[in-house]
Amino acid sequence: MSKEEFRNEKLYQTTMHLARKMLSDGLISEDEYRQIDTIFLEKYRPILGTLFSESACYLGRKE
């Protein structure tokens, strides 16, 4: 894993940790959480983060 990939992974994981906390505190809805996840998956393109993401299966999907 390159330094940039590692940096992106850390940023994605940190961002999603905060989003999960906001979700559990009732500050955002599940739909908003999924939107955040999708946005940051596209932005950071994490290698490991996609294994745990609910939105990963939707990236690159053409409808």
C-alpha cells in the first residue's frame, strides 16, 4: 500500500467513524449515512474500507 493509499484509507475510516457516531446519536438518518458513505468512497477510494462499506456494491454501477 502506498503512502497516498494509506492516507486515503485513514481519512475514509476516520470520516466514517464520525458518521457512525452521528448516526448512533440520532443526528443523521440511515439514508444520510449511506449518502455520506457513497460520497467518501468515491472521494477516497479506500482499499480496505470497501470491504466494510454498505455502499461499495453501488460504486461504478450503471443503471
